[in-house]
Amino acid sequence: MSREPGTSAEPAAVTPGQGAADGMKQWFEMKFYDDVSDIRPEKQGYYKHYVHHFVTSFFTEEKIAGKRILDFGCGPGFYSAILAQRGAEVVGIDKSAFLIEKANEHKARLGLSRVEFIQGDFLEVAPRLAAGSFDYAIAIDALVSFDYNSSTHKHQQVVAALCGISRVLKPEGRLMILENHPCFGLVTHEVESDAGECFCVRPAGYKIEYRSKHDPHHWFTLDEMTRGTSESGLAVVRIYEPDPSLALQEENASGFAFRMKYPGMIVYEICKLPQG
């Protein structure tokens, strides 16, 4: 389930209940118009200029038509719908009943038949999915929800989720994990030293134990991500640090120049390791 870096909105992995439902509703209203038809131009344009730009550039119709894609933590189904419109068969899973309801409303409004939404905990749903049945899995700001509002990294939960994803991927399948960049995603500004050197300034908290006391978010360190994948029978094939869309340059030239130097997003392309 995607969310804007730096907000305190509840993620998909929260415990079910009225408080969680209210959090989902608040998150949804922050992120989307009532009909889920567009992404709002929010602060820093993370979804508009990074996530949306990468998804629509990477998952072209030529690449995914006829392919099966798992959308892990699909939220209100915005990206599931885009993938289905490009000819993919999509299964979106999210723990939030509220968001799955919105996803199905969006599906019906667009008249889509190539997407199915399932409400539930992925670890409980995964065993019901056929092994080796997906060409791609995509997780947009979803795995990190395990560490939301936590003082310790939930390594074993992450490994369990990755093992479940690995099981349902085809041998040549790919898992794409899209997240806010842990090193540069929260860079606030540059400071020039007396010697003329420029340093980027960002809040503390690369490691979870040093996260700001009032910040519920933790974006996995590179070590946490690679340990999790290697213990799940997976391997990182490539790490992307995408540039923002050129539309940001038109909207905010200085912001675009800044983000060309400090990537705001990271994408892990992950494959299954050979068996035996």
C-alpha cells in the first residue's frame, strides 16, 4: 500500500479494527480524489513524479500484456488498474477491507475484468495462490509497513512475506520493490562549507534505532533489504535510482535540479535463486 513519505497515515499492515479503518480512510482521502482516477500533486510529488513515472515507464504494454502480476499491498488498486489496462492479469492483495472496497469500486468504474482484489493478510492468502504462477510481483511502499511505528526491524516478518512472494513467482519471475530512498529520500536542503563543498542535510534515522522519536516511518536500510532477500531464496538483480519525471522540471525547476542530484526513490529488481 503506497503512502507519502513523511506522513503519519496508517499503512496496510496495521491491526484490523475501527482505528485502523479510520486510518485507512484518512490515508485514502490524503492520496486520491474521490473516484481514485488521479494522484494528487502532493508535497514533493513523490507518487506523481517518481512512483507513477517509474511504473508507467517500466511496465509497458509490450512487456506485460498477457503476464500475471501480483500487487502486494495494492491499497485502492490504482496501480493494479493501470497494469490491467495494459493487458496484464492482476491479483491485488491488501489487509485493509476499506481499501479493497475502494479498489473494487475503481475496478467496476473502469469496467476491468483482468484484475481481482483479495482482502486479507498476505501470509494467510499466499498458500491459496498457485506456486510459480506470477511473472511479476510489485510492492509499492508496502513491505516497509511491517516496521511502521516499531522500535525494532521486523526482520522475520519481512522474510516470511518475501518467502511467500518467492513461492508464487515463476522461476524467471521478478519482484519489483519500490520505496522512498533510505539515504536521500528525506534530504531537506544543501549546506555549503567554507571550503566550497556541498553536503546534503537530512533528518537522522537511517537505522531504525536512531529514527526520530516522533516519526513512525522506517525505510529499510540496504543491509536490511539484502539480508531479507538473501534469506528468502531471492537475489537483487539491479537497484534503480530513478530520476523524477520531466513534468517536475516544468512545475518546480529548482526542485527538479535538487532531485537530479539526490534520488528520492529506490527500486529493487529481485529474482529467484536457482533451486538445488
